[in-house]
Amino acid sequence: MKYAKRLPSLMLGSLLMMAGVSSWADQIVQKVVDSKGGPAVMEMNFQQPVTQIAEQIYSIHNWMMAVCMVIFVVVFGAMFYSILKHRKSLGHKPATFHESIAVEIAWTIVPFIIVIAMALPATRTVVAMKDTANSDITIKVTGMQWKWGYDYLKGEGEGISFLSALSTPREQIGSPGKPPTEARGENYLIEVDNEVVVPVNKKIRIITTANDVIHSWTIQAFGVKQDAIPGFVRDTWFRAEKIGKYRGQCVELCGKEHAFMPVVVSVVSDADYTAWVNGKKKEMAALADDPGKVWTIDELKQRGEKVYSANCVVCHQANGKGVPGAFPALDGSVVVAGAKDAQIHLVLNGKNAMPTWKSVLSDTDIAAVITYTRNSWSNKSQENIVQPAEVMAARK
């Protein structure tokens, strides 16, 4: 009886809560806007293609959808017409024929012709997608949890190398049990700190691989989707015909941060690309360190904190406590408190869920981040400093 008396108030509370959720959802939807070079609000079709391959994919998609629609209308139209026109209630009786050679030949030949008509343009496009010969620039793309590594291997810009990670602030993303504290930007979850830059109307070969699990490098406007598989090298290409920024994502489920691996490619003019190459090489030269330099512990800790925040905090957390059952804690870790040679070997070569960092971080960065972890939180390691020369020696 007492529950019956409370029922109206419970129903009123539920309605108010639903109204509040609806109002909050409406506010979120109203703030969502189209992303230039990325997804659009209420987008029902492919993104606008900016390469010939993407244009062909778009055309083939529309052609096949039209064919399927015609088949659907013809087949189901005939079926429903027969059901309604020749139903028993109208006095119709079932036919007594057994087979028709003409019909069997027709329903074999007609689908065969349809399949060939659909397969020919699709095959031509698939073959063109794999023709990476005579490329102007070759870029190696390495997928890793959870960022992309880019190495310019051939053409103008050869030698440039950098990492590209999500730049959306964590304050916009939030965390389990903690809602976001900042309004989400126009390119929420599809913006990066280092964009890939390529010249317009040049053939760009993309070589993909990974150093941990399977990832997939995708830009829908280019008609490009290529898996990055550990231990394998795959390739694809694109030739962007329009200047602008184009956005994609990793589209292979690669772990807990899978949603945080965007791809951003900036297509620029030849002159702007040359300027970017020159600027990037000067930047890399300025960041290059002498592995023989002896650093102070404070210098290494300061640099190591930045390296840790950019590469390690996702798994091991800012407080070093890790994620129970997934990623071990560094605060109080026997590895961190033990011999530094063992930790250097682990960071260089990886183990289990820990990826290898030897091809990602420099000797100085690895020495800095190890020194930072050995002197942070509650850690008080006896061997509390690692020099770049020690990391360089461990690589051999």
C-alpha cells in the first residue's frame, strides 16, 4: 500500500529525469557541427571524394545500390503481385507444372550477367588501389597503442620522422565516473598534435605496419583504408586533388583507447610543402641530442616527465598506479626499483602488453623517462639516474 502511495511521485521523478536527459541531449546535438574534411552532421552517404579512387568507389557504390534496388523491386514486386493476385480466396488453384527449361536458363544467365556488370568496375578499381608504382613520396605509417608514427622514406621530405597523437584535451573527454569539464570542440576526437603534410596532386605511397596490435589507417575522402599489422608490411596510395585538411581514424578495434587514434592529413601547395619540409628538418635538428652528453638528474626528470605524459600516462596513469588487471603500476614496481639495466631492456624491447619503444623514442628520451619513473611517486631507486649513453649501449 505504501508503495502505491509513492507511485505518482516516482512517476513524476522519472518523467522529470527523462525531460532533463532529453534537454541535455538536445543541447549536445545543437553544439555538434560539421567537421571540415571529416564527418558531417546527419551524413547519410560517403564523404565528398577528393581522389580519383575515392570518386570511383563512390560511383560504384551508387551503381550497385541502384542495381540492388531494381532487383529488390522486381523480385518482391513479382512475388507480392503473385501472392495478392492469385490467392486462394479469389478462387485460384495452384499450377501443376514441374519445371521450365527457359526459366531455369534465364535465372542462371541474368544473375551471371548482373554479377559480371558489377564485378568489372569493382575489379578495375581494386587493381588501381594496389598500384603504388611511380610514387612521388613514400611515407611509412606505424600504428601503436595509441598513436601513429610517420617516417618519410622517399621523395621531398625524406628523413622526416614524428609521432602523431590525439590533441583533444582530456577535460573535453572525461573519464569513467567523471564527466567532461570543458565544451567539446569542432574536431572532437579527430584532431592531432602533428599532422601529416603532403603536396597536392602528387602520388603518395603509404606503407603500413604496427609494433603491437592490428590497427587500420583510414581517410574516407581519399578512399584509403589499409590495415597495419605487426610483422607485416602493407601499402596503398592516394593523390589528393584538392588543398585542405582531411580527417580519419583507426578503424580496427585495437584496445581501450581505440577511439583516440585519429588521422589528419593536410594537403598543401608545392611551395607550402617545401616550406614545411624545411621547417620540420630544422625542428628535428634542434631536437637532436648528443647521446654522449652527460645530463643532470634534474634535467632528465624534467624531460622525462614530458615524455611520460606524451607516451606512458594512458596506460600507467599520471599517478603511476596503472590500470589494475590491464597495465601494471610503476609506483612501487620491483622493475623500477630494481637494476636499471632490466628496465632499459624492457622499455627498448617491450613485453606482453608493453610495446617496444626503441624505434619510437630517442636514447635521451628513454633515459629521461626511466630516470623520471625511478624518482617519482614513492619510488626511491638506488640506481636513480640513466644516461643516454647507457641506452645506446643497450641497443647493440
